[in-house]
Amino acid sequence: MADHKAQIQEKIKLQGETVRRLKAEKADADKISEEVSKLLDLKAQLGDDGPPQKFTLKTPKGTRDYSPQQMVIRNRVLDKIITVFKRHGAETIDTPIFELKEVLTGKYGEDSKLIYDLADQGGEILSLRYDLTVPFARFLAMNKISNIKRYQIAKVYRRDNPAMTRGRYREFYQCDFDIAGQYDPMIPDAECVKVATEILSSLELGDFIIKVNHRRLLDGLFEACGIPASSFRAACSSVDKLDKTPWEEVRAEMVGEKKLDPDAVDRLGEYVRMNGGEELADTLLADPKIGGTAAAKEGLQGIKLFLKYCKLFGLSSEISFDLSLARGLDYYTGIIFEAVLLGQFNGETAEDSVANKSKENSAREVGVGSVAGGGRYDNLVGMFDSKGRAVPCVGISIGVERIFSILEANVARQKAASGEVLRTTEVEAFVASAQKNMLTHRMELCRDLWDAGIKVEMSYKQNPKLLAQLQYCEERGIPLALVIGESEVEKGIVKVREVTSRKEEDIPRDSVATEIRKRLPQCS
Amino acid sequence: MADHKAQIQEKIKLQGETVRRLKAEKADADKISEEVSKLLDLKAQLGDDGPPQKFTLKTPKGTRDYSPQQMVIRNRVLDKIITVFKRHGAETIDTPIFELKEVLTGKYGEDSKLIYDLADQGGEILSLRYDLTVPFARFLAMNKISNIKRYQIAKVYRRDNPAMTRGRYREFYQCDFDIAGQYDPMIPDAECVKVATEILSSLELGDFIIKVNHRRLLDGLFEACGIPASSFRAACSSVDKLDKTPWEEVRAEMVGEKKLDPDAVDRLGEYVRMNGGEELADTLLADPKIGGTAAAKEGLQGIKLFLKYCKLFGLSSEISFDLSLARGLDYYTGIIFEAVLLGQFNGETAEDSVANKSKENSAREVGVGSVAGGGRYDNLVGMFDSKGRAVPCVGISIGVERIFSILEANVARQKAASGEVLRTTEVEAFVASAQKNMLTHRMELCRDLWDAGIKVEMSYKQNPKLLAQLQYCEERGIPLALVIGESEVEKGIVKVREVTSRKEEDIPRDSVATEIRKRLPQCS
């Protein structure tokens, strides 16, 4: 045992050095946090004869707590998103955090390995949901719903290697908007993209583009370039890496790992690096090799109709028809899209990145993040229906964790620049005592104000100091202090003090609630 | 294989008969749903050569989806609860749905067996959270926070045998309000109960009482009655069953299963069936056997101070000092409380149950539900701190699932009585076409209204029928229909139709947004 412990202590020493070296080298923050995590795990192994708490105090890998400050930001973001979803007439549902494992099986292609399973404790075999789309499809099939426009905001789980500094987690929120039903082509699809643009605009995240493509066009391209149908999904997942990886590497993966014919891959390479607008669709339709393939033609005609509807919805500069967009998930069948912020990361300004974009004719070389994605999935619900009845669906999912990260950084910058504090409560008035033995009166005043719907607090001490109480108001941004002492109680008044201006006024105790409402028109 | 299948088919036949028999006997709904679930599982085993979907389409045992109608009710309830939490100055946090397993170990006594574990997929050993209290304590210790008033609304997980018809699930929401910090005795404790009463009143659930007791008093009682200290927790969990189980059965469990001395148990029985107010505390303090025990005296003096503060907060008829209240969890150290609705279940009216209450001097014989509970836990945070630093805490948890069930039943009754439909969207106007080929114009009008912040919808068909569109508005309770045809487009107008009155008026297209705002003062 002692030997074993010494071994661990030696490992801790070495790992500590690794961490110090990486920090000195200012290495990648994710790399550092990975090594710190290893260090903490080693320390945890040391175990038993320590203090009362025998394990490392942390949240599970890839997860985080939200502090009150972070919750304020999170709720602001979610409120803005919900406002847009409701503006488009969506209703909302909720589903359990876990599903029968079979519900998730066969829906995520190569990503299935990232699913969290629950332990078999006797009973059903369960997994945590990986997204909100598959549970939504299960919900539709189970309840035989053939028409719905719904949003859902909830956490999903992926056993990925998280890059938390960039807002990527193992537990994270998705905000989904989906339209299910048998409708005319591309009308709901265009509304999904309209919803995404309204959300990104209202969050004021700077410029963005929405890349769009069509799964049928990709299938047609693969076919036209001579990639066998059995390799379409594998090719798709390689092509999907083009937003982060240069073509040469993607080519190497397709030829090497996936054993695709180099000539076919080179032919494909000509196309998947193209992007543009309606004119690109026309060019490709006129290309006999592409336009002559049924699937590609179908996809291109779909894209054209989609772009026309986007224009009617006031969108065109935001939309980029991009043949490199593939989306990893198996279930897409039609239009696919992905929203990318331009130049928020790497300290780049939006202007820089737009310049880059025109230079490279693509935003993809810029190290920016995808913040929304989605597409059409017409066959997923049918996979759950005992008679295979299909309910065509299209939807968009907003990846809010990255948005939270960006806005948290903004708030931190503001705080550093102007000292501006983010309020985490909505307290309107603080009931304070000017002298000892006022607890009874403070409690009664609080009671009356709570019962009148005013947001008030008081100190939980018997005899708090007045200065400490007023300081608390200042620190927490509470606008009004209601000060009572023996003389106020005798006269039946309350001293109402504006915390920032320090102006004070005596108000009859019975009209305090009315007075607060008058002074704080925003109050409840 | 064929033999195996025949066996299952035979089992299905037998199980089907069981289900039919139970239904015919109008057996307990939980029992029926349990047997139906077994039947479905058997059918699922039949497996492979069936339709595309090879497994039972259901949510995991003890969980449910929330339909849009249920979500409206859920969000109304949560909004009211959040309003109260904010009125008392609480900030909010969030924690991951799972924790390192060690975080939960040793916190829940006999209930630990109900914890859901995640599968070991390499890496950390994780469990789903069982409540919000232990993660909150972990959060405080990890971030070295010594003062906070926070609320948290989130799902928790218990592998219990659910009674779903009565609003008990394996996945369910808790709404917690906790005050952490070193303060003067009973002031935050009384505020927690004030918060609970404000919430239950604002939800209009009928009469309720809040039972209170003190863990130190219970310890003192056990000691005074001659129960050994090592059996206090076991005795606690038996006493806790007195709200649902007659004394004779609880006594039998303590004497039989838990091997406690029958005389000691009988002495205890004299006390744990008492309830009342401040006068009961005085009576017990005057009882030499009880008042002479240090722990009991401490508990009784605490109760007295607590009841005094509750009175100052305007509470007394709602509070019942009840010696049978024990609360199962290990971590409580001081005051404990539980809110019980009177006469909502079993078709009983509030009046009936109040009558019962005065007759029996207790609400506990009435089959009603606990809807909130909590208490003081001064040592939990210290269990996570490497130096054992304590952060005293007190909190209340609202069990909203039962409240959802009650309100869902109310809405269903209303619907049956008056045909009143619950709106699940907030759509203010529907853009409709009076004739064919208006899609372009409908899309443009929607765009303009969305961009003006109005909540609008339109049909996703190229050429929907006007009647179908107007019917949709009626069914969904959309107040306005905006009808356009070729002549309206030519004249630059929109026909604004009030859906219920069917009154129509022509409005210039450019002022439609303004007009909608005027007609719907509540609109965005």
C-alpha cells in the first residue's frame, strides 16, 4: 500500500511539472485544463487518510456549474431566443433527459460512440439524450402527431473531448425549433433560417453567415464523381470537416483511411470547395455531369427554391450556398444549414473577417464558431412508427453555449473597463435598522411589503450595523434602503433612502409600498 | 428460436388477460399501468421480423413527456414560483444533471439505493443527482461561498416505484430556495416557510398546513424514551411514515424489523402523535422527562423562537408543530418542515378536510399530498470542505409535479365543463390568402410583421383554402386573421378580421403592425 502511494506521489510530481511547463509556455488552454484534470485525478487517488472530504471537489469532466452572474446572462439569451420562437408561433414540449437506448441506436452514425449510457440497475436499458431531435421524433411517432411547430430548450449530453474554453461541453443546452408536417417544398425550411437570423441578430453577436447545402445534391455529387453509394455517409463526414481542416488533409483521410478512389476524390474536391448564391446553382445545373444526375438536379432545384424564399423573407447577404457543408448526422434528407459567426474569435474584428472572406471567397479559413445548425429529416419519425408512417420535419438548433461564452467574456470586459456590476437579483428595497432591537419591526415591514408584491430583503442578524446594511445595498445595486429606528416607529414613518444619491425622505409607513412603486416604475 | 417465440407469445396471452381483468375490476391505476408496461415489454421481446420499429415506443419507466398543453401549465406554475423567489431576493444557479458518485455517497440514508448511476464507459464514475441540496452544498464548498440566498429549478432523479397518477415520477422537478450563511437563529428558517406559504397561496391550491418539527427535539425524545443513539436514524425513518401509516404499523416496524425495545417504542408513541402550537412546546418543556433532556430542550426553544418569527411574518393558522414529522434524509440538523395540501385528493373538498382536521386534530389521516419540504442542514457543506469548514444552511423544496397534476386535472375539468381551450401559442395574427397564388405576398407580409415584432403565422401550403385558414385561427384561438387577395394587394390594403366576432376592416398595408398593436394591447 505504502509503495503504491509513493508511486502515485511520484506521478503527481511529474504531472505537476508538466502542468507548470505548459502554463509557462502559454500552451493551448484546453491542453492545460486536460493536464490539470489528470493531476487532480492523481491527487484524488491518494485517498483515505486525508481530511473529511476524500475526493476531488469538482464537477464531472466537461461540465460546469453556472454562477448567479452566468445565470443572468444565460437567462437573457434564452429569453431572447424564446421571444423569436414564440413570434413564429411555436409551442413547446419537454421530454425526459434519458430515453430507452434503442431509441437512440442507429441515428447518429460515427457519433454514436459519444452517447452516455446509464448503468444497468435492473429494468430498462437507458441512455442520456444526445440531441433534442431524436426524442422529438420519438414523441411525434408515439403520440401520432402529424403537424406541429415546436421549440424545446434543454440540455443534451455527449461524451466528447470538450474544449470548454471555447464553449464546448459534455453537458450543454440546445435550443431547437422544428416544423413537422406534410407541406409544400422549402416554405418551412426557409422559415427555420429566418428564425435563426432573427435570433442571431437580436443577440448582437456581430456578423454571421448561414451556409446552406442539400443532402440530395451531395449524394448526386458523390455519384457523379464516382464514389460508390455505400461510401456516401463516410464521404459526407469527411467533407463536413472542411470548415476546420484544409482540403489536403480531408483528401488524405478519404483516400487513406476511407479507401476511396483518389481520382474520384479529386473530382469531388473541385466541387466541394465551391460556394456562392443562386448563380452557382444555375452553373451546376448547366454542368452536364452534375445537372444530369437525378439526385443532384433535385438538390439544386431545391436550393434554388429555398434561396428564392429566403429572399422573400428579406435574407440574402446572410446566406451562402456552400458545397462543403455536409453535417455529420445520419438523419438529414434535404436542405441542411449551419450558422457561423464571423470574426468573434482570435481577437479578430468583424471587418477583418469579412475582408478575409472576400479574399478567400469563404469564411471557413477564419477560426470562428458554428452557433446554429439544422436541416430537413423526412424519414426519422417513420423509423419509430410501427407502420413506417413518415412525418416530414425540418428544424434548426441554436448552440447557445458558445453564445454564453462570448457574452460572458463581453460582460467581464465591461466590468474591467467601467466597474459596472451585473445585478443577480431584482431586489427593489432593503429594510434596514438604524439601531439595535429593531428585528420585530424589520420583519413586520418586510412582511407587509412582500404581501404587497414588493421585492425586499433584510439582514438575518438580530442587530446588524447600519453602515454594513447600506454597504450591502451599494454592492448589490439595490436602489432603495428603508431605514427604521425607534423614532421612525414612534412617528409611524419610514426613512426612504435612494442608495446612489443618498437622498432621504420620510414617508408614512402605510404608503411605503405605493412610494416604492412610484420611484421604481419598473417594479413589480 | 421458434419455441422461444411461442413461449413469449403464451406469456403475452396470459399477461393480456391479467391486464384485462385488472381493468374490469377497476384496480388501482398504478397497478394497471405497471402490468401494461410488462405486457409491452413482452411484446417488444417478440422482436425482429415485425415492422421497422422493433421496440416498444415509450418513455422510460416513471418518466413522461410534457405536451404543449402541459408545458403551458408547467410554465405558469414555475413563473409564479420564480416570482416569489425573486421577491425574497434570491439569485439562481445551475449545476450539472450528474455528479461524481462520491458527492452523493452517504447523504441520503436508506434512500441511497434509489440513486441512478451512469455506466462506467471509462473515466469518472457518475450518478444522476437525487436532489438539488447536495449539489448546492458541493457548489458552496467548491467555490468557498459562505453567504448566498439562491433558488434553483431543475429535474432530479430517483429510482423509486412511481405512482404517476398521483404526480410521483422517477424524473421530476424540484424548486428549491435555500439561505446559506452564519446568521442569528431561526430568522432565515422562518423566511423559508414564509416563501412556501406565499407560493402555495399564489398557486390557489386550496387550504394547506405546514408541519414543523426539530431534529434536536426528535433526538431528545428518542433519548428520553430510551432508544439507543445508534438507532436514532432508523427510528426517524419509521416515525416519518406516520403521515401515511397508522401508529400500530409503525410500532410493529420499530419493534419487529428494527428490533427496538417495545417499552421505549410505546413511550415514544405517546409523544410522536402530538401536534399543536406554541402551547405544546411549553407543555413539553414543562415535562421533566423531555424538558430535562438537553437536546429536546434545545429543539423546543428553537421551535418557540421559530413560531414567534412565523407570527411576525403573518403566519400562524398555517403552521402546525407536529412531533410525527421526521423527514427521511440524513442531512437535517435543526428545524424541519413539510407542507401538506388539505383535501385536494380523493375528491374531498377543502371544507371536508378541515372538518376532518379538527375532528382528528391532525391532517395526517386524510389522504393528501406533501407538496413542499425542507429544513436546516448545518453540516452538509462541511462534509465537502477539505478543512471541514461549515456553512449553515436552511432551505425549502417545492414538489411541483403534484401541483402540475392537480392543475392539469383542473384544466381538463374546465375544458369538459365549458369547452374552454388552453392556448399553447401566443400568435397574434394569421396571414391568410383569399385566393390562389398569394404565397409571395403572404411571405412578405409575414416578414414585415415579424420584423416589427408581431407574432404571426401563415400556412405552409402554396394554395391553402381560406376556410381552412380561418378554421385554424378559431381552433387555435388566434385573435386576428389578415386576409389578402389580388384586389387587396392592388389597393395596398389588408383585410383585418377579428376571428371571434368575424368583423372585418380594410387597413393600409403599411399600418397593419400599428393596427394589430392597437387592437391587442397585450401584444409584443
